[in-house]
Amino acid sequence: MTQAMPPITQVLEPEPLLQGNPSLTQITEIVSAPVEQEIRLTPLTWKICFAIALSMLGIFVFSVGYLLIKGIGIWGNTNNIGWGWDITNFVWWVGIGHAGTLISAVLFLFRQKWRTAINRFAEAMTIFAVLCALMFPILHTGRPWLAVYWLFPLPNQMGIWPNFRSPLVWDMFALITYFTISLIFWYVGLLPDLATLRDRAKTKLRFYIYGILSMGFRGSNKHYQHYEKAYMIFAALSTPLVLSVHSIVSFDFATSVLPGWHATIFPPYFVAGAVFSGFGLVMTLMLFVRRALGLKQLVTDRVLENMNKIMLVTGTLVGFAYITEFFIAWYSGSPAEFFTFKNRALGPYAWAYWIMMSCNLIFPQLFWFKKIRRSIVAMFVISILVNIGMWFERFVIIVTSLHRMIPARWDYFYATWFDVLIYLGTFGLFFTLFLLFLRFLPAIAISEIKGTTKAANPHGGD
Amino acid sequence: MAYSSPSSNKIYGVVARFENVEKLLHAGEKVSQSGYTHIDAFSPFPIHGIEKYMKIPRSRLLPWIVFFVGLSAGISAIFMQWWMNTHDYPFLIGGKPIFSYPSFLPVTFECTVLASGLTTFLSLLLFMGLPKPHHPLLSHPGFERVSDDAFFIVIESKDPCFDEIKIHALFKNLGGMDIATVHEE
């Protein structure tokens, strides 16, 4: 027996973007404080992490040197399995980079104010990740001093030009464009914050360095008119750019004829996967950094939850792509295609396949539950699983299609120590640059995050 | 009619500080209405909607420059690929079309984006007049708060109606703080 209840109208306050409603000065303080630490007072944690990163960079230099002297034979690649960890790592690192561009450009176009808490950080990760990624297509050519030159449309002694039908040539143009645009976009975004650091500089050295880098930016609204226009143009350029770059990377596979590779689903599948894995690493690192640098007031739980939602969406897209691929492989009636997919799930690489499936398809689905979206431990664990799962996805795609592509020559890929060392080495490159970024540049876009506060928009709205 | 100050340096303009965005917009509106044209507002972040209150020109030329440079870069990229793969050393691969324009699209797109991005960056610097590490305002004491939490309005001496005393009074009426005359270096 139900009684009609009078309607209860309750105005729900939206969760604040920034915790505790910090003032503009407080925001400046929170973000600038770790950067302005004197060198000799650098926290021990940073020094230890930097020492580890530098040694891994050393491993990188050694592995690359040895590779250039001895050749690709030191890797586990065989005649059949022409691509192993090299291209897996390439696609993995490029994918990591895509989160930054998505946050900077796509979320900007969608007017998501919460992006200002993480965009600087993620863009920096993009630049360093793309740098690491670039290493692999360059090195996997075996004689990069020849190959890289010949990939550019420059005159050479043979009088021929690059083959513009080749995905490798497309990759080269795409990655150089992506790296350059990301770098410029990041730098333009940094200008007001470099000005902040210049204006707060306590030593002459910092004053000159930040002064030169900020180019005399002084917060003029006449300038801001052009600045905001340029920022919008960068966002509008970067959005199709990020989509095209990973589509071009997927073309490395899709333009071939191998079963399991030659599928039109690859571009959207790869782009979704890239955003997915990128957010995984942004989340993993952000959880450490926001605690280490005391940024919890600015990178709030709401921001983290939104990142988890994006991981949920892109993870579901990737899972959907897996199912579609498998369905089409069966529905197509192509015995080679169907065999490839059965082989992935039940063949010698089943272990890799099921790691990939559980990490990418199953665990991120836990983010449907709000408790899990808000649990720091859960999101940390899941973000790491996403990174591992996405590495295995690329590994499975590459190696399972290659190892049985020639019926007369079935093979099995074993990684060598050098595969592992060079991969670890790229982590060294990434973390060295990343730790330097955290030490000397503001990890949060100070001017942008101030622009989202109530103080900046007294009349409401944008 | 410019009032020349006792100092031997030329005057750059008069600056006043305001506590928050509301006060700045209110004051800026009055300043614009009083007929001053060489004015500017300074803030730690871009103030949206400022063109409604103050006569600060919008950025109109920059996007067109980017568009035309990007377009020419795209056309050049197609031309480059045509010339290199179809004309100078034709790639005869398995009877496939020699001018395979679908294959040429990725590189064309990337070249367009690269050129547009670089143009955006360089045009931005050009329009902002940066790098300009020395500026009278940057050496004005108290102005460094502009990148923290302070908001300023400046009326430059270039303005035809510039009158130092009148402007000081105007800013005082509008609630400006730390009103000062800034000299050229």
C-alpha cells in the first residue's frame, strides 16, 4: 500500500572542481612550491628515482650501442617473426602518448574543465613517450643511418625517392608531426606558467632561465586573445592528428595481407586502445605524483574518477573490437582468418592472449562500480593491469599472426635479453625526462586551472 | 595633451591594480566608455568575455594565416608525392595505379597539420610581439603579481586623450589600487 509522497526538490551542489576552494595565490603556491625547491634540498625520493632512471638510461645507451654494432640478430626476431618486441614496444609507447593529446585537445573541445588538473602532466608524458616510441622504428631498420635518411624525401645517390605508399614512410611523417605539434602545444601552454615562475624567481639563474623561456609573457589580454585562438587551433589540429597517427600506426599491420592483421577495424581499434593504455599510465603516475608533490587539492578524486570513466569507455570499445574481430573471423568463412583467432586463444600463445583478455576486457569493467572508481588502491592496480594488458595485446597481434603465417614454417618467438634491456632502457629515457620535468616545470597548468575557478568566471559560464 | 613628468624618461603609461575580475571588468568598461583606446588589461589567466566590456580587439587574422599556409602545405605535399612517385621516378608496383592518391592522403594530412601547427606557433609569437624580455611593465614593482593573483589595467601614453593627472583621478574613482605612472626604460 503506497501513499503519494510530496515531491522533494533538492538542489544538488555539483562536486567542486578544486577541493577546498583554494584562492588564486594558493593555487600558485601549491604547484610552484616543489619546483622552487633549492637544488640541494631536492627530496630524497626524487634523487633515488632519478638515480634509478639514469641507470636505466645507461642501459638504454649500452643496448642501442651494442645493437648498432652487432645488428638485429641480437634480438629474438627470426626469419618468420620479423617483428617482435621492437614493434610491440613502438606501438605501446605511441599509445601511451595519445592520452596526453586526448586530454589536452579533445577534452578541451568538449569543454571539460577538470582536464586542467592533468593536462600539463599528460602532455609532458606524451612528448617523452613519443620520443621513446620513435627509437624503435628507427632502430628496427638495422642500419638506421641509411634507412632514416632514405625515409625522408631527400635526394640520395640512387636517385630514387621514398615510396609514399609505404606505411613506414607514413609513420615517419606522422610521428614527426605528432612530436613537433605536441611539443609546441605543450610549450605554448607553458608560457603563462613560466612567467609565473619567472616572477617568483628567487635566484638570478632561475630568473634568467624562466625569463628566457617565458619570452616576456606578461598576461596581457590583448595577447590572450591571440593566445586563446592559437590554443583552440592547436586543439582542433591535434584531435584529428591523434586519430590519424595511431590509425597510421595501425596501417603498419592493416595494409598487409596477413590474417589477423588485414582488417578494417584496426584504425578505430588501435586508437581506442591507445587512449586506453595512455590513461592507464597517466593514472599510475598521477597517483604517485599527486601524493609526492602535494597536489591532492587540485587533482581531486573527481578528476581521478573521470579518468576511470574514460578508461571504462575505451576499455569497453577495445573489448568490443576483440569480439568483433573474432566474430568476423568466423563469419567470413576464411579458414586462415578463423585459424589465426583460434590459434590466439588456444595455441602456444594462449598464455599471452588470456593475460591480454583479462587485463583489458575483464578488470576494467570493475569501473562500472562507483566504489571502485573512487578507490585509490583499485584504480592503481587496474591502471597497471591495463598497461600490462595493452602491451600483451600488441605482442599477441604481432607475434601470433607472424609465427604461423607460412604454413611450411611454423615458429615460436623467444625474447632475448637484449629485447628486454632495450625496453627497460626506454623506461630509463622516459623517467629521466619525466623526473626532470617534475623537478623544474609546473606539473599542473597553473593559469588554466585558475581559469576554471569561480573567481575567474564571476558571471558564470565560459 | 601629455603632461611631462619631472623624470627624464618617457612615460609608458599609467597602471592600476584591481582586486578581482569583477572589479577589473567594471573599471575596464568605464575606461573604455571614457574614450581611451590604447588600453590593456592584465591577468593571471585569460578573462573570458572581456571584449564585451573593454575595446580589446579579437584575434581575426591569425586563423586565416594558418588556414592558407596549411592549405598550401597540403597542396605542396600532394605535388611532392606526385612528382617523386609518379613523375620523376615512377613506382611501377604490380600494375597498381601510378598516381595512387589514396595512399598519398596520410602524408598530405600530416604535412598540412605540421605546417598549420608551426604557423600557428610562429604567428602567435608574431602577434604577441614575443620574445620581448624587456618591457616597462615587467620592471614595474608590484606588477609581478600579474602571474599570481592580481589584475591590472594600463592606459598607454600613446593614447590621444592621455593625461596623466586625469587618468590617476579616473583610476582612483574606479577603485584602482597602487596607481602609478610607468616610465620607459
